[in-house]
Amino acid sequence: MTENQIHLFHVDINRFKKSILKKYNTTIHVVSTTESEKLTFNIIERCTLEVMKIHNPEFVKYWRSKSASRIPEFILYYNIFTFFCRKAGYTYTDIGRYIHRTHSAIIHQLRTANNRLSTKDPLFMRIYVLINKDLKKYVGTIPKNTKV
């Protein structure tokens, strides 16, 4: 499947899950054999936003905004998001399309993330570790109460 088809697939699955929750008050987990092991944009974004909401809630309004903030601490979240997307195997163009940036902006963000990671920038590392910890919940796990 193409990236767009995968995205639409996830949109449909999320709609289905929400309708089941609303109608039956039951949360379901969908395991797809068409899905690869790689993290989706939505999962990486969700983990990034969860950390942002806890530690910098004032930045949430800027996320994926056309008029993005240039506040250095806020940009760290984009750098880390880009880093994890690239690590998950997405192209610069795919990442840029997802967050409304050019591929060259993504290359710059990735370079910045790698530089901050290699120098162990304290602020960067704090946010990076928190998001990475959150992402580990999504890698290869299926809830124990799964029914087939």
C-alpha cells in the first residue's frame, strides 16, 4: 500500500473504533496483517503531543500550524518528531507532507536533531527520552485481553 492508502486505512479503522466505542461503550484493538511493524505518523505524533501537553502545553496550539512558532523549545519537538519518523523509515518528502513542510526543512530538522543528540543537549535529551519512552508502548505490543 502507498503512504496515502495506509493513512486512509488508519482513518477508516479509527472511525470504526470510535463508532464501536460510542455504540457499545467498548474499546476494541484492531490488528492488521497488512500493516508493517513500523510506527505510523499518527502514533509518533500522538506520543510527541502527549509529552508536549504535559511539559509545554502552551506549544500545542502551534503544532502543524501553517504559521509555526520559532520558539527554540517548540522547534525541539519538531526535530524529535522528524527524527523518529525518519528512524521509522519515512522519506523526507513524506514527513514534510505530513507536517506541512518542505523536504529541505525536514533535512535541516533531522540534522539539528542528530547534532543535539550527539552533543547530548540537556533539554533535547529530556524531551527525546520522554517521547521515546512513550513510543515503546506502541512497538510490537498487543493487549493481553485480545479476543480473536
